[in-house]
Amino acid sequence: MTTTAIRSKVHQYIDEADSNVLEVVYKLLEVYRQSNTSLLSEEQQKEVLKRSALYKTGKMKAYTLSEVRKRVKQKLSS
């Protein structure tokens, strides 16, 4: 996805967001702006890269949000 497409999507989400989401996004951007570094620790960054590599090679499965919701509902109802 291009930067322009991402920016457009973010603007759309922000325009439709409720006050709670806006507050979280604002605080996240403030932390980023003040530190100007990654929000993840070095260890967390390594883990993300490791998992990304596993996913790209097919050694790790990912689930969509709807799949996760379905699995959670099944677990809660049993």
C-alpha cells in the first residue's frame, strides 16, 4: 500500500472515529513525536521481524479479525 493510500485510509478512519479512539491516536502520536523512536523495544522489534519472516515463508498462520471473533465466540459458548 502506498503512503498516499495509507494516509487516505487513516484520514477516513479518523473522520469516522469516536472520541475514545481519537484520544488514543492522539496520545500515540504524541509519544511518537516526543521520542521520535520506535514504540517497540528492540526485543519486541526482533520478535515482530521473526514472526513476519515465519508468516512470509508459510511457517506461521495468521487469522483475520472475523476468524478470531468466531473462535472466541465458540470458546465462550462451550
